[in-house]
Amino acid sequence: MRNGVKKLTVCGLMTALCLILGYIEHLLPLTLLIPLPGIKLGLSSIALLVLLLTYGPAYAYGVTALKCTLSALLFGSVTSLAFSLTGGLLAMTAMWLLTVAFGGKLSVFGVSVAGAVLHNVGQLAAASVFMSSAAVFSYLPLLALAGTVTGLATAAVTSRVLHLTGYDKE
């Protein structure tokens, strides 16, 4: 199989995995454990971070945009697309810049937590535009704490996946 076809196939599978993980996440009532509106585990970030670290930013950005668009078409709305794209692309940018800035020396945990927190920042930015108010950013400390916890959890799974596939560099 040629390298380009293999990468395209992997991206298709990762997009499908992101959609499946997003749907599973939708079924999990995380708000029963952590009563914060909009809180999610970010399970699809596992696949996206693996893709970023193994295939690079172009593929990770493409799958991020595709996942957000397909999720909105299948399960959401135009508003959910705006929130998802803003958070997802800001998170991906942060994770990519951190991997470049630290030359791969920053752990998956640091990259994942930064991505999770900045995903929340992006969503709050979208909310502030929709609500015409910056007051939504008062919610950031709680979301940053939740993002740190969920970022650590998804990083643990990502680290294990990278180890099992032989891509870990730690």
C-alpha cells in the first residue's frame, strides 16, 4: 500500500473513531459526577493527539475539522459546529505549537492538558460572540480545572496507545 493511501486510510479511520468516541461520550452522564454545564471527557482528543504526534499537524487539523463538521451534521447544529470548531482548532494549534516549541520533549500529559484547557477557552470565545458578552469567561477557572483533569485522563490513554503502537519517544 502506498504511503499516501495508507495515511488517507488512517485519517478516515481516525475520523470514524473520533465520531464513535464522541457519540459514546454523549451517552456518558459526566454532569452527574461533575455538575458543570458543557463538561465532557474529550475522548476524541485521544485519537487527534495520536494523529498529531504520529502523522503531523496537517492530518490532525484535517481530521479535527472533519470531525467537528460531521458531528454537527449528525448530532448537532450550526451553533455546536461553531463551538466545536473554535475549541478544536484552538486546542490543536496549542498542542502543535507546544510539540514544535519543545521539540517533542514536553510530555503527552502537558500537551494534552494544554489542549483541553484551550479547547474550553475556544468554546468560551464562541459563547461570548453568540451571547455578545465576555461575562462567560468568568466560567473559565472551573472549566480550566475540569480541562486539566480530563486532559490528564486522556493523556494517560494516549500515552498507552503510543506505547502499544511503538510511537512513544519517552
